[in-house]
Amino acid sequence: MTTVDHRKTDPIGTIAQSQKFDNDAEETAAVSNIEPGPTAIADGMRIEWDVPIEMSDGIVLRADLYRPIEDGQYPVILSMGPYGKGLLTQEGWPHAWEQLIRDFPEVAEGSSNKYQSWEVVDPEKWVPKGYACLRIDTRGSGRSPGYLDYWQPRETEDVAESIEWAAVQPWSNGNIGMSGISYFAVNQWMVAKHSPPSLKACCIWEGFSDLYREVWFNGGIANDFGPNTFERQGLRLQYGRGENGPRNAESGLLVTGDVTLSEDELAANRRDPRRTQRDHPFDDEFYQVRTADLSKMTVPFLSAGNWGGQPQHTRGNVEGFVRAPAEQKWLEMHGFEHWATFYTDAGIAMQERFFDHFLKGADNGWDKEPRVQLQIRHPGEKYESRMENEWPIARTEWTKFYIDPDAGLLSTREPSRTEPLTFEALGEGLNFSTPPLDAPLEITGQAAANLVVSSSTTDADLFVVVRVFDPEGREVLFRGASDPKTPVGQGWLRASMRKLDHDISTPYRPHHTFDEKQPLTPGAPVPLHIEIHPTSIVVPIGYRLVLSILGRDYSHDEEPLTVPNVEPPLVMRGCGPFTHTHPLDRPSEIYGGETTIHFDEGSRPYVLLPVIPAK
């Protein structure tokens, strides 16, 4: 039987709904009561809703705590994010939930699903394993007051302070682990800069580590995703929507706080992402303080990435694994949707072994697991599990596939042609194909395209796409993290943002500074080194590997997916929500000209691919 204490819990609830908070300090001064929220014993758990956690600047964040009914001290799985701790996945993201349980019915089994929340663990599956699950609304979202600004430095401090708060609670054994997908994963990379001593393990599931390169701009080209997703998700879950927002049926609490603010008041209490993207086109201090300091990532971690997560998360999971100095770190790469494998029985079993080892001290052999665990991708959504010891894979044969313009071929033989090829930047682009393969070809790792390019204008955007076609000439598409039909690999670069950081660039992973613009002289060629994000594919006999060079986003020829009940409308044509179409960033008079690929001797264009020989 469920027992609930419905005490008045929101400390701001007694404040007039019309009151506007100019800053966090003013809001905190208005808070006179930080009583805890309602409690329940239900579904095999002791539940405390709206637990107050006071930060060092006085702001009181709100958390939901799920723990075993028996008194004791338990390891804690902590997550902090802006998606409303009290909003059910089924209510907030019904399309994703329906697809998840349709394709993986095991996710809904063994749980009442009354506590499912977006991209964090289901407590009904973790509390019986002897864990306490702590979900915290980040400041400015859900039931936590404050200024809403994703990954602001103060938020990262909040994560660190919340970890140390949880470590000394009477129900905690002092060992804190962080877990979650996407936003909840990013906060794990971010908190490394504070090195909270009670953080003992991180399960970083599909989370970027570089805000500029992986979210706001790809290759220096503005990504529509950041502003769009804030409008689709962030705005509706901002603290202060109160009665205009949803209510959690189990706790009885309004998901976005008991205060109901006007639209003007809400707008004054959040960052404007479109203005931010426009005002910060370079990788300046704004992004740098909101980007992970991987050099301080020393806590044991499991970085789980998705081959189909380009451009947002795949690169971050790999970069984090490669660059972090942690002595105990693992990389796992998989396929399917962004949220799927996190909730499957196999995914939970892997996470449990990891956390049991580092949070409970279990001698379960996890520390002897190979450091790189890959699901190698094959056409037809088939995956082959393979263990490796490092990334990049040591036996990689870095192979140059040259562009041969005479026959439209992609070949390991350097072409002799010197005449350039020109294409309309907003048109169909250029395609270069291998002949049908006479042996399987595995490509697993990072890649790079090296081109010499000129433009009829003062700039050009290059979109480089790695694709696979079957013997009948049909493109082989894959279920991506966000889009059900994606190509094998993608890369992006704005020609004027071509400046390299030579200190950390490698031939297979060029790294650009993105700190200044170097406009083109119309007609004058410049070398471009274009990063193609990590990928994996085994191309079968008879299939062809194709390289497409475009001046716009990739789009397949099949029926696009339109996501229902989303505003603004979301139509996916192969890039998911990660498009690059903003007219202020890509005015047609500059990015709608003609782009030319040059083939001068000594600078033949090619793509460097990570070919893995058969064992």
C-alpha cells in the first residue's frame, strides 16, 4: 500500500505568482522554508520527493530519492539535468517510449514504469540491487529555482556539491556514482574539473565532451539542434511554469514548481540560445567554461557511445576515452537508438557489474574486462561483439582512398588527372564510389578527408558523407541515435574556419582552433582537413563504398520521418535534428555559390579510412 505525506513543500509556493526574480540571490532571499517534500513506501522502495539540497550560494535544488525500504547505507546513483525529475518518459516523450518498448519489450518488464524519467535509470530496477537513486533538477528547471543556462559553470559546481552532500547522508555509504544519457552524461565529463572526492565511478552514456564542436557548431557551421532542442524541451520544463506545466501523479507535485510566472518573467530567467549562437560564432570563453576539462577526468568511467550518434555524442565519448588520464576507463560502442541499449537487460547488466565493482567493492572481474568493447556494425542492423585493448585499434591500416574524377571512383591508386571538378554548393554534390568489393572491407575508427578547395564566393561549407550501397544500387541506411535512417559516417568544415591546432591534431583526427575566420579569395584554392566522426561498418562482398562531397546537409532518397507532437516540426532526412540551415549563418549569397575540388599533383584529394584487417 502506498502512503504519501502531502505537505506543502515548494519553498517558493507562498510567493505571489506575479513576482519576478532578477537573479538567484534575490530568489534565495525569498526562500524561508526548505522543508522536504512528500514521502512514500511503494513498489518495493522508500521514496522521498522534492528533497531539498542547498547550494553554497543559497539556491535550494530539489531532488527525488528512491532507496531500499530497509534502513542502511547504500551506494548512490546520482543524476542532474533539466528534463523534469517528475515528468514520466511516457508523458513527455511518448513517441520515443512507444518505440523503445515496441523494439525492446524487456524494458517495460519487471517494473510498474511509474517512475520512468527521461534518460536516467529506472529506480524499480536499481533499488532492488541495493542502490539509492538520486535525481536532481538542475537550477532553473523542474522544481529547482534559478537562472536556466545549460552547463553554466555554476551548474557544474552544483553537481560537485550535490555529490558531496549525498556522500554524508545517513542512507549513503559515501560512494557516489553518476549515470545517465546525453545531458546527464555530459554533466559527468563536466564535473571532472572539480574532482569531487566522493565521486567513485561514472557511466557516461552517449554524452558529448566539447560544447562548441559537438553541439553548437560542427566544423564551424552552426548546428540547428542547440536552439531547437531548447525550444522543444528546455522551455516547457523551465522552473516557474507551475500550473501551466504537468503534474506528477505519484507525488502530486507540479513538475515545474508551484510558482506560475508569465512568459516575460520566464524569458528573463533563462539564456536565449539563438542569440547566444549568433553572438558566439568562435570557440571563445563562453564555450570553454562550458566544456569538459578532460585532463582532470581521473575517476573510473565507462564511456558508452553510439555509432549512429553523429555529430553530437559519438565524438565526445571517444575523445573522452582517449584524452582522459583515468587509469581505469572503458569504451563501449553500440548501435540503435540514443536511449535503447541503456535500458535493455544486457545494458543494465553491464552497468551493474561496473557499479558493483567501484561502488560496492565487488570482486566480479570487471577490472579485467578489455578496455574497448565494440559492437561492429554490418548491414541489416547486425552487430558483432568484439573486444579490443585500445583506441584507435592498434592493427588499423590507415588507408588513403583517392578521389578519381575521370571515372567517379574511390580508389587506393592515386589518379593522374589535374583538371578540377566544380559543383553547385546547394545542389546534388559529387559522389565517388569503389567498384563492387571482391572481399569484405571493415572500417572502424575515426577518419578524415583531405581536399583542396576553392569557391566562387568568399567561403564554402563542406559536408563529407561516407555511404554504402548494395549490389542493386540501393543505399544501406542504419538506425541512428536520433534518426532511423542514417549513413555510415559524416564530417563537416567551413572553409574559412580551416585553421588547425597542430599540437593535438592527428592525420585521422584533425582538430581546428575555431578561433578566427580566414575568408577565401574567390577562385583561390586552399587545403582543408575535414574530421569525419568515429564510425564502424563491414562492407560485404559485392557492395560499394561511396564518398559524397556536398555543400549542404546530407539527405537520403527514402521517406523521411516526421516526429509527431513536436514544435517546431521535426522532419528527419538522414541527419536527425542535427541540421545546418540557419539563414543568418548560411546566407545563400555566400554558401550557395560554386565549390571546386582541385587535383594538382602533390595534393590529390583523398579520404583516410581506418581499415581493420581480418584476424
